[in-house]
Amino acid sequence: QITNGTLDVKKLMKTWILHKGFPLVTVVRKGKTISVQQEKFLYRMETENWTSDASYLWDIPLTYITSSCNFTHCTNAYLLDQKSGM
């Protein structure tokens, strides 16, 4: 109901429940362009904690506000469901 059918909550939660660990999201700004990238966060690089599987991705809902907003009704949403985006 909250997402008005725009987000597959079951698919999103599946990535958070079935993957071990957490994603590390890196945000880079170059001029007016913002890019985001996700990778598996590893505290220690131990072979039993590492996977080279490229499909090891989370569905990460991101919200952001731009400088052209008045901070009341301008929150934007983005779903990072790939290695990188925006």
C-alpha cells in the first residue's frame, strides 16, 4: 500500500534476508552528476567471507533531496538494484 505498487517489497526483502553481510554504498559527485555503487562490505578479507559472485547485489532503496527543493515535498526515491547507477 505504501509503495503504491511501484516497489516489489518481497523481492527487495529477499536480498536483505538471503545475503550474508551488508552492502557498502559509495556516492560520488562530479559536478551536477551523482553516481552510486554498491559492493559487499568486508571487515576482514578472509576467504570464507569472500564471494566473487557478481550477482551478489542488494535492492537498496535510497532517498535524496536536491538543492532546488524547499525540504517539504521534494524527497526523491531511487532503487539501487544493480552494481552502480544514477
